[in-house]
Amino acid sequence: MEKVICKFRQTEQPKDCLYWQNQSPEVRIAALEQIRREYHQHKYNSAHPRLQRIYRIIK
């Protein structure tokens, strides 16, 4: 994966920001979910996210 850095002044808005502002909430949530799935698959090398099992022994 190629890392990309974009610099801009605080008074300027990047073009992609304007793009996402014009998208509906459903499209933005769908894009966020896609990013989350890709991250999870990359980090855990698993197609199906699962909860971690935690056991505690109480005496």
C-alpha cells in the first residue's frame, strides 16, 4: 500500500473534503464500513471479524 501525504493550508479545504460533503450520509457510512472491513482484514488476515474471547478465573 502506497502512503500518500497531502499538505494544505488551514484556510484551504482539500478537494476530497468537498466531495464527501456533497455525498449523502448513506454513501459516507458505506465508504466508512468498507474502509473498516479492509483494515480489519489486513490487520487480522481474516474475512470474518470476530470478538476476542476473554476468560477470567475467580476464586
